[in-house]
Amino acid sequence: MDKIEKALRKLSEKEKDWVKEIVARIVSNDWAGLNVEKLGGYEDTFRVRKGDIRIIFRRDHDGRFFILKVARKSEKTYHGF
């Protein structure tokens, strides 16, 4: 089991639905209305905030997206992705 699957298991059904919707919008480049911010110190890494859920993703130079982390906001949210 990878880290993303493990993180999703800890979420409620409502939160899982949020994550699915947000990931679909990230992939389709429909970021309007999403709380997206570029992470400092990274050229191609962003986070989306929805409630206390954070989705950290990277966009490579070919336009592909990689979900790096799904987590609740904590002191460790932005470490180790």
C-alpha cells in the first residue's frame, strides 16, 4: 500500500469525495476556485487546501501531474513528500 492510499483510508467519505473532485480538476487544469498555492522553495510543487485537508502535487515540464501527498494539516504536512 502506498502513502496516498494509506492517507485516503483515514479520511471520511465526504473528504474522499473532495479529494477525488480536486484531483480531477488539477488534472484537467481547471484550478479556478481551488485554493492553490505554489510551495516556497520549489519551482513546480503546489498545494491545494480544502478545510483541513492538503493535497500536495507536482507538475513536470511535460504538463503531467503527480500527487505527492494527501494529508490533514499538521506540523508534518509539508515534510517528507
